[in-house]
Amino acid sequence: MTIVNDTVKAADGHHLKRRPSLNHIDGFGTRAIHVGSEADPETGAVIPSISLSTTYKQDSVGNNKGFEYSRAGNPNRDALEATLASLESGGTYAVAFSSGSAATATLVQSIGPNAHIVSVNDVYGGTFRYFKRVAAETQGLETTFVDLEKSDDDAILSSFRSNTKLIWIESPTNPTLRLVDIPRIVSLARSHPSRPLVVVDNTFLSPFYQSPLLLGADIVVHSLTKYINGHSDVIMGAAILPSHHVQLVQKLRFLQNAHGAVPSPHDCWLAQRGAKTLHLRMKAHGINALRVAQALQRSPYVEEVIYPGLSTHPRNDIAYRSLSPHAKKFIDTLHSAGGFPYGGMVSFRIKGGKREANRFLTATRLFTLAESLGGVESLAEHPAQMTHGSVPEAERAMSVGVEEADDLVRDVEHALEIAVGDV
């Protein structure tokens, strides 16, 4: 491996792009727009073109312009990865995958056979499925699921083993929005002889609201399908790592190239275009979600509202402490009464049960009944029937979009009246 200027050349010849070292770090929105989108030096094009070629000319054997075959590397993927590494504060390297599930699978493969993972017990269903039904069979993986939100230090430490390789965190969790104190878990991981790496799935908050690497995490994963792309038209994932994990980055790239979990150039181009407005969209998602959560709190038809940004949420202080520096700067200028924006996801429990829940979901006009989250449009789902069988029947999950807040509040209040008020 050699390091030259802003790249690390791995043993297989692939160049791992590093963020340039600057005395001044531009703001989040500036980085989103400019990093990875430098004007083309030959044509002057301001927006990167889409490079669909699968293979690249070599001037002589092994002498190329940085690309050989698109499974190993592509200009659009490189550009997107540069953007992602700059947006996830504390990150130096990003590896883009064909889906969030592919990113998860590759990370788990990288720890080898007969390893052990400690995972938050309220983990995304697809991650649970991979741990228990795929990795357990194919690589002898064992997983211990722990309540990382409420368990004390001794209980968490007792779940660690000599072969524990990863601590898997979601915060907030999907879809119940439970919060994990990331620095606390990092401290526990560092204190254990097995020294497991701490992975944080940061999909629900995006790099705008939370920076897990600055909180001590080793790896951040995202489903780029959600907020980073933001337009419900791309399936993609990513892993972002700090500078001291260059060897792990090389391993992830080797595994990715070996099994081919790579995104298409066109999808990379779309995701990078979406990321340019991430800061604008996340501010709007958060402001709207807070408004919707407060409307739900006022409703006589709602039993409980789960939104960590609400001042009444029991872990609202942890939510504030977990904010990225740029999100705190944004939030501190708002002086919002009753809470602060904390992403676009809101969960609530409607009075009644499954019948009332289904009536609500079919009564909304602007909240579309559909799986997924993080697009500009508002979505609603019933986790118990659609994505998470263990979630209570009366609980709804809402991905609050960037429409006009007054319209969204009116839609929710009207649907609640139909679902419960007419019963």
C-alpha cells in the first residue's frame, strides 16, 4: 500500500480516495454541493456526466487512468463516495453498495467465521434477518440482542465475549425511535479485551442530524435509499469510515468486488444529485415532523407520540447531545417551543387497535400508505403488518415529508377524526 497526495493505493492497485486536508472546513451544505462535483477539467461541465462504460482503455498493461473495470471502480461511484465521506463528519473513506442490506452483509462478512455480534434488540428487520438466517448459517455468526437503551453498563458488558467483533447500533431505532447513548456504548466497547468495532446505522437521522464518528463510532452505515438520495428512486447503501481504518476499507472493497454488490453509475449519479439538497430537505423534514408530532400530542385520539425532539420525550436530553455540530447550530437559531427538529420520523399509538389504525392509514390524503421513508413525499405505514411484526398493532410510523406543514397537520387531524372520532 502506498499513499500519494490525496489517495491511498491498495495492493490490488485500486485507489482509495481520501478527503483533502484543509485548514478551513466548509459548512455541511457547501460540502454537499461541491465535494465530488468539481468541474470537469476537460469539458468544463459543472455537473458530473454519467460514465456508463464497463471497461477502460489501458495505455500499457496495468497503466490506466485510475479505472479498469466498473465492478472495481467507476467515476460516478468515486464522485458519490467523495461526497459521502465529506458529509459524514469524521469520515475519510466511503464505500457505496448496491443496497443498505449489501453494506450490512459485507461488513458482517469482513469479520470472518465464528464471530459474535452484540446488536441493539430493536434492530431493523432486514438486519435481524441477515444476522440470524444468513450469517448464522453461512459463517457461524452468533448474535446477542441487548436493550442498549435501558440496560446498565454491567448488563451490556456481560453480553460481550472474547470473539465479539462488532457492536451494532441503530439510534433512533427502526421504527420505535428508541435512543442509544452512543458515546457510552463506545466507552464500554473500548474497555473490553475483545475491542469490538462499533457500527452505527445512521439512516434515520442522516449525516445532517447526527455524526456518529464524532461520537466515537468506528463505522457508519446508511441506506442511501432513504434521506441521502431523498427522492424514492434509488436503492443503495454505504459504509463510511475514519482515516485510521484504511485496512478495513481495503477489505470491504475487496469483498465488494469479489461478490459484485456495486451500485450502477446512474444510481450513483442520482444519489449524488439528491445529496446536494440534503441539508435543505433535512431541515424541512425536521420542522414538519415536529409540527406533526405536536399536533398528534394535542389529539384526543392518540395515546402516545414518539418523537425524541419533543421536550416531553424521556430521552430528549440525549437526543440533543447526539446532534451533529451543524444540526445544533441550526436548531439553536430556531428557539422552538416544546421541542426541536430531530429528523423526519414520527411514531404514534392511535386509540383503539388494528381496525382504527387501518382506518387512519386509508383516510390520509397526503401521507401515502407505503413502506420505506426519507423521500420528499410523506409516507405512513403499519409496522406490525408491513415491516415489523413485533411492534404493537396500534402503532403507526410516519415519514414526514417536505410538503407544507399546515397541510400535513390538517391531513393527520382529518384522518384521526375519520379513524377514531366516527367510531
